[in-house]
Amino acid sequence: MELRASQKIEYIPSSWYNIVPDLPEKIPPYILPDGTIVRKEMLEIIFPKQLVEQEFSEERFIKIPDELIELYQQVGRPTPLIRARNLERYLGTSARIYFKYEGVLPAGSHKFNTAIAQAFFNKLEGVKRLSTETGAGQWGSALALAGALTGVKIRVFMVRASYDQKPYRRVLMETYGAEVYPSPSNITNVGRKILSENPSHPGSLGIAISEAIEDVLNSNGEAKYSLGSVLNHVLLHQTIIGLEAIRQLEELGVGIEEVKYVIGAVGGGSNYAGISYPFIRYRLSGKTETRFIAVEPRAVPSMTKGEYRYDYGDTAGLTPLLKMYTLGKDFVPPPIHAGGLRYHGLAPSLSVLVKHNIVEPVAYGQREVFEAGVLFARTQGIVPAPESAHAVKAVIDIALKYKGSEEKPVILFNLSGHGLLDLKGYEEFLNNTLPDT
Ligand SMILES: *Cc1c(COP(=O)(O)O)cnc(C)c1O
């Protein structure tokens, strides 16, 4: 029995899959506070034309340029697809558990899949610099690497609390050549104003987004803005994960109709969209009956407790309004270790799928999630990122329903990143000092 698919270069798809034309309902348009519908030209102030085209595209497949496929190869795509046989045995389940492992990418998570695509299209259009925000630093480090590989300068506004407390991802970003500023910083008006009122302000993602956007607007067209989740073009780039998985499962003799569950952790929704949308396509066309389980932290329950309505993407209210499941832009997430899941909203396309009950949300508390992460490390060897451990917890719960069963359903999940820079959370769990939020 093969436990691991090969990583043949041909498994990298030649096109991304765009779910937009296949959704059961159109995504409501992005709007401005006065109700005006956002047009392409408006977004072109902060994003390059080709990414804006992708954002609004109704084409089912969008070609990945050959040079970009080469960049994907260089850093380790296709990523491994592995059967978690040790975990299955430990649980005594008859389910077959497979995972796609994105933690092999050099910055440690799936975020590089869109970072490199964004840097590539910006470079093509002559953009010299990208400005972005980062919380704990996963997104910033992925974009920093993408900048190094394409020759685009990267400027990152990193939430000050993380900048001070989590130096390693900052060092990683700087190693890749990015400029990193603690946010609030003294290089933007927004930052200076906040610092003048409170010089030791801990910062927030909302403030960091405001700084990055101000930086772009003041750059005389030299810089553009880059976002790591939520928007259609970001989710589109991530579909490379699911498209590879379909081919790799096929190599192992597993057809898409055998896949009973596709599971992933959800912050803004990009890694989960990445693994699930290519499978949701077949469910929407009636070819399969796969169930799609999206996992969120109980402390940030945008899918299970949020409202489906228009809301801003950022705390400051600088972005257009998107219709999505949201806890409200002013929601202050508790300081859980899964920093990548601390976002108030949910990608608009994924929101449509949740609304139509095609994607089923579940929420878990921090301790049970780390317990699942530890079990995965002790059976499969990989220490999951705290974000990814949410998916592992859901996988275990479902697999346990098939203890001593005759059925052998396939459970596929996305292990979106490794947790080697998040060992603090594991330390707290092991020492019994982790708050159970
Ligand atoms: C950022 C991050 C997430 C959450 O973001 P999505 O856009 O929902 O994918 C999940 N896992 C890891 C490892 C991350 O870095």
C-alpha cells in the first residue's frame, strides 16, 4: 500500500480553478459606504491590473504563467500528499486519512502560494515595491520570500505586540531582505498620530493595514498593496493545493467520489478554499457527495456565530465593504496562539458556500486543538501550526466515528503549516498553563 503520492512536476496544474462562475449564488458586489459598487479602476490604485482582472473574473480556469510554475517548482511544489496511517492506527479508525502538507514551503505555510503569484504579477507591471501588514508574521515572511525571488522590494508593517514578542518571524522576513516596521510606526501619518497619543501602543492588524495602504497611496505609483487572504484572487491562487491533491489521490488509487470529507482550518478562508474548491466543483455539479468541514476557533467564531452582512475588511474602515460572515470590524479577538485565525470576517465566496450549507462550520477550543496537535506530532512526526491543528482536531473527531466500522471513507485535510515557530503555544499546553479560550 502506497502511503505517499509522488511529487511529480506534472502534478502542478497549468491553471488555477476559479469557483466564482460555479457558485450557487453570485457574490454580492463590493461596495463603498455610500452604496456605490466598486469598479475595477478603483482597485487598480492599490493592486496591479492582472490581479484586479482575476478578482472580478468569471472564467472557470485561469492560466498560471510558465515562469510562475517554475517558481512554484523551485520552492517545493507539488507539496506532499501523505496518508496518516500511524494516526489511523492510533485512533483505531477504518477511515483513510490523507493530508496535503503545505508546511514544506520555505516560509512554513501555504501563504507562499499566493505571495509568489502576487509578487510575480506586480513585477510584470513594473511595480517596484509591495507594502503589507502582518500579525504574527506568516504572511509577511511568505511575501518577503516572494519579493526576494522576483526582485520586488517588500515593506511589512508588523503588529507591534508580535514584533516585540515573536522576533523569529521578523528575523526570517529580514533574512529574506524585507523591511519590517513595528506598527504603529513613525513612517506614516496614521502611525505617528497613534504614537503621539500612546507611545507604547501594542498595534493591531487594522492599524497595520491602514499604514500599508497609506504607504502605497503616498508612493507616487511606485508601490502597491498586497493581501494574504479573503479576496477572490488570493483564494484562486491557493486552489493549486486541491488541484494537486486530486492528481495525487488518483495516483494512490483514490477517486474524487471516494473522498467523503474535506477539512481545513479557516481564518480568512484561503487555505481551506485552496484545498476544497476543486472538490466543491464536483459536488456542485452533482458528481460527488463530499462533505466540507471548515474549522474555526471558538474564540473567533465568525462562521458559527457571525452574521452574514456587509462589513469592512479592516478595523479602520479603509477597505470597501464586502458581504461576508463577520463578527464586526471592531471585534477584538482574544490572544489565541492561532494568530492566523484571528480575523473578524470570512472570504465572500466561502461565505456564500456556508450560507448554502455546502460548507459546514465547526468551532473548537484552544486546549482540545493543541491536544490534537500533540497527538499528530507523536504519531506522524509533524508539529502542526496552531491554525492547522484546528483541522487535525476535526479530523480526529470524524475518524473516531468510524472506529471498528466496515466503512472506509476518505478524509482529506490541509495541514496548512508547521508549528516550529509556534512552540510557545505547545509549551503552555504541555505545562498546563494554556487558557482554554
Ligand atoms: C494564515 C494561516 C491560516 C489562516 O488563513 P487562511 O486565509 O484562512 O488560510 C491557516 N494556517 C496557517 C498555517 C496560516 O499561516
